[in-house]
Amino acid sequence: MDNFNKVLNQFEPMIHACLRKLRIYKNHDAFIQAGRIGLWQAWKRYDKTKGDFAPFAYRSIYGSLLDELKKATTEELLMPAEDQTLELLLNQPVLGSENWEQLSEAMSRLQPHEQQLIHLLYMIGSSQDEVAKHLGITKAGVKKRRERTLAKLKQLMTT
């Protein structure tokens, strides 16, 4: 267990077994790398006095893959359904006059801080981290405000 390359060669099938068990079929290379990092962390932390390495490595690999899967799933779910109306309207190359008027009218009925948030996120294209720094709030605060503002905007556009 002195050389990590030997450990990696020995436990690489375990990484693939964990991928199959978790039914991971997309972004395979990224998840394999996450499993390798989990194995490396296990190799660095392993204490011979506390038992065999294989079960310890398995838990570390599996945990790393779960963390990576959670991260990937969270990134996919960041855009709730209520965002779609605004984003589709804003991303159209030519916004129809009817849709533009509807959006303009709804935007004018928002509070100034809500208009600023929409402007920063969608007109300028700032990231949530950048908006959080600009507004002096947390990223979670930006997400919450974005959700509320888009829900309000959607309601204004449909009434």
C-alpha cells in the first residue's frame, strides 16, 4: 500500500462497480475521476490498526460518487419551471412585439430591487455569485429572490 498507482490498479474495478450500482451512465469520465479521488483520499487516511483497506476504500469511493452525483443533480435542477417563461422570452433572437409589450408591462410593475435583480441576472448575464457580491447578500439569498421575482413576473405576465 506504499504506491498509489498499485492501489489504483487494484481498486479501479471497485470504482466501476460503484458506478454501476449507482446507475451512473452520463458524464462517466467525471464520475470515474471522482471515484479515483475518493480512493486517493481513503489511501491517504487509511489506518492499518482500524481494519481492512477494501471496505474503507469502498465507502470512500461510494461517498465521493454520491457527493458528485448530488452536485450534478443540483446543477441540473437549479432552474425551476417558473424560470422558463422569462428565459425563453429573453433568449429569443427577435422578441415578438406582443411578447415584448407583455414583458415590458410586467417588468414595469416590479419593485426597483426586483427589476435590478432581473437586469443583473438576465440582461447582463451576471452569475449568481456576482449578483450576491453586488447586492451584499448570500448566493442562497439571490436564488430565493430570483424564485420569488420570477414567480411574480410570471403571474404578472399571465394576468
